[in-house]
Amino acid sequence: MSIYLDERNPGKHAPFEDAAPDIVEYVRYLEVIAGKSANTAFSYYCDLRSFSRFMKRRRGLVATDAEFKEIDPKGLDTAFWGSITKEDIYEYLYFLNRECGNKKSSTARRLASLHGFYDYLVNQVNRLSEDPTAAIRPPKQDKVLPKYLTAEQSISLLESTQTQSDFPERDYCMVVLFLNCGMRLAELVGMDLGDIDLEQRQIRLFGKGHKERMVYLNDACVEALQLYLRKRNTMEGLSPKEKAVFITRMRKERISNRRVEQLISGAMKAAGLKGFSTHKLRHTAATLMYQTGNVDILTLKQLLGHSSVGTTQIYTHLQEFQVRSAIEENPLGKVLPIKAAKASLDTTDAAGETSVENDPAGEDASEPSGPMVAFEGAAQDGFRADISAMSNDEIDDSSRNT
């Protein structure tokens, strides 16, 4: 059977039944007991079904030429999970990397699914005594800097939502909230009218694992919301029971994640922006606030709803502009090489004299030449000039100090 998440009703999905009983029970545990979001449970469910297919093929339980996606993930019992070895796990990770082309981050997430599953079987329900994943660590992650829009590109995107959209009030409001509040796509789609408090200028969001947080609304957000809500509340055919903030223009129901992605992609294309996704607007909000708002990492963590400050630390690269500015302001940053400084003060050529350095006849062919020798000669000339300018008393003091 097909499995899916209902985007118009966040948190709801078809029953998780197309897998082994232990996996189904584990996913239900994630949602009901551990409090994980529907998206997280769904991701773990898909990961464990993939591992089930791999192990069936590895153990010869299906035809060797069977299509991987066509392998039935069901029919595996607790004893089978207990027979899994560390070598099986390593082979699976190798399969993900070589045959599936998974990135390190994707491989790490799939390994995390296995860690959680075996922790459940060993420590939560005591069905197994050994955890084959216990000593296996995820691959070292590459440090990837978040991609984001500049302030100018953000303004272009906002303009395109007002000129290229068939529902400009809604699309403009969504982009304003993305760029100013740094909310996730699911958080924006899941917003209800009761979550907005325009008088207190704040909005309630429900993040991953249904974690609640309050986000402050600035002038741009308040104005965009007021403009959109006036339009929304006067739409013909809209049910008074519809509590979703953002709705579709035709059906008058909660907009889906996919539809928002399509609208944002269209607006970006109209603005001449390529290679940016809806989630990049969240990165943009965090980046611009960190660069211009004197926001520290802990404040940014709270604003974005991260569970760990380690996730927020991807934005520490934004300190680069501060480091660059510090280097530029170094008082020694304007000091020139001695030769260059001397050249700017040398007037011998203007007086019609020829220096020994520029006279080919005065060069000693046996002596080494080149930029380094010229630099050292300039340094010695500069030292002699300084000595000649000193008084006898200064020379005596210099000799004593030496």
C-alpha cells in the first residue's frame, strides 16, 4: 500500500502498516510516546523499510534480479532483527553510499534511524539483548555553508510576488513571514487564525515534535498580515469554520506544502533567482538577522526553534565580514615594503642623476640579483639614511642599547 503524509492536515497520515510489526510499533512509539513529529516518524519509517529490503536481498530471501523498490519490506520478525550483525550495518552504509549515491548527511540520518530502532528493541521493550549499531558512528559531516539571498535579492522576490501572482496579498504575506520570522515551511502551512495576535505583535508556531514557540512580528509582518487577512476574510465561498491562515484561491482550504513550494519557485523565477528553495528563505532570515541585527547564536537558536545550538552554529560563518573588517582596520595594513616606500620619495632620476642600482655598468655580474637582493639593498640604504640623520649623542645611545 502507498504511504503518505496529509499536507493539508499536518500530523495526519495513512496508517503505517507496510513494514515489519516491530517497525510499525516503533514508529507509533515515536509519535505517541517520544513525541516526534509526523515528518520525523515518516522519515524513520521509510529508512527502516529500505533497510528491510536491503537485508532481504543480502540474506537471499528474494530473487537476485528483483528490483530493490519492488521488494516487500514485510515478513521480518524480532528474531531476524536479532540476527543482524555489525558487518550487515556496514554493508548497508556502503550500499547507501555506492549504489544509492546518498550524501553523508542522508547516510547519517539513516544510521540514526537504525540506532533509534535498536535502542527501542533493547532498552524500551527488552526484546533484544544486543545492539549491533551501538559502536557504529555516523560518517564525518562536511561543513556546508547555508545558501541564502542577499537583501537586494530578497527585495526583488518580494516585488515579484506582488506583480506576478494571481493572489498577491497571500503570496506576498507568506514571503514576508519567511524572510522576517525564519519559519519552516510546515510551520507556515500549519498556522491557524488563533495563533496570530496582532495586538501583541506575535505569532505562535509549532515546530518539530510539536514544540511551541512565540515569534515577534515586526512592522512588515503586521502590515502584510493585515492586508492579507482583510482579503481572506472577504473571499466568497470561504467556510467560517476554516481556521487555516493560508488557503488556496480556488478550493478555499488550507494550502499544501507543495503548493507553497510551487508559488515560491515561480516568484523566484520571475525575480531572476535560480538555485534557491523555500527553505533557503529561512536561511536568509537567519543570515540577515545575524549580519545586521547583532544577534548572538543563543538568541538565533531560540528564534529558529532549533533543539540544539549545534544546528544554529552553521551560521557562524557569517562572522566572516567581521573578521574581514578587523583585518582591514589593522594599523599595519597600510605599511608598504621599504623599496616601494623609497621609490615614492626618490627624486634622483628627476634631478638627472643615475643610481648605481639602475646603472648596468655598475652591477657586479658575480653577485646574485633579483627581487630579494633589491629588497635587501633598499633596506640597507634606508638604514644608512637613518644613521646619517642621527646626532652623535643618538648614535652613542644606540650603541649602548645594543
